[in-house]
Amino acid sequence: MSSLEELWDTSPLVQAEKAKARAEGCLKVSRSFVETVVNVRFPALTNLAHQKVVSMTQPEDLRTLLAQIAVVPNEATAREFLLLQQPS
């Protein structure tokens, strides 16, 4: 293994940046999932969903919102969830 590869694999700074990039990627995917489900089920709420998810920072909260939106019976209920969802 070259010294550059070893540095890449063992450097705490590099490892921290890799972890940060993974977390940001997970957050981006979670936001995208919520927006996609809202867009498919309730297209009129797409902008509202986008406004909410960009302010959310916890993937677990986004997954909870996704589960709620996926099973709501109508647009009015989905709107309530999106309006009540607190940024995290």
C-alpha cells in the first residue's frame, strides 16, 4: 500500500470527511424520498413538501414523515402533517 493510500485509509481527518459525506448523502436521499412520495400522491403539495424537507436535518424524522405521508387517506391530511412537522 502506498503512503498516500495509507494516509487516505487511516487519517482521522479523511475519515471524518467521509462520515460527513455519508451523512449528507443519507439526508439528501431521505429528503428526495419524501418529496417523491408527495409528488406522486399529492402533486399540489410538492412545493410545501420541499419547503419542509429542506429545513429538516434528521433522517429519522424524514423517514417518519415519509411513513405518515405514504399512508394518509387524502391531501388535506397530508397537508396537516406537512404543516405540523417541526424542523429538526
